[in-house]
Amino acid sequence: FPGNKMVVGKGTASFGKRHNKSHTMCRRCGKRSYHIQKSTCSACAYPSAHMRKYNWGTKAQRRRTTGTGRCRYIKTLPRKFKNGFREGTTATAQKKK
């Protein structure tokens, strides 16, 4: 090295100096992708009303699409549809065989 100076590159020596976090937890998607200064999430685009989704990220779409969670509302729909979405009534008694 010219002048016998120690040049710090972007390798091992510089990793010890990295202690500031630019991203923190996102309250919508739960990933560590919420940029503190920009105040936007790089994974789900919070606080935007629409979720971030691109067609070039097919596997990412598959991870967060409908059916990957509990589906608390959707899983009761087939049964409700079968009964005609009735509410506030009692079921009619079935005939004994």
C-alpha cells in the first residue's frame, strides 16, 4: 500500500463498524423490512393501502397468498353456502329413517 496506510475495504474489517439498523419490524407483514427513515416497508409497501406484489416474484406471491394463513372467514363459507346463508333461525328437524 502506498504510504504504508491501512485501507479498510468492504470485507471483514468493515463489518465490525456496522451497528445501525436501517430496517425494523413491520407492523403489517412482520418482516424486518420497515425502513425507519423512509417509513415504508420494502416487503409489503406499508403504509400503502395495497400490498406490494410483482409478477416477477412468483414464489413470493405463493408464500403470502390466500390459504397460507388461518382463513378464519373463508373456511366457514362452504358450510354457510350449503345452508343458504341463513341467520337467526334454528335448523329444521330432519326426518328419522
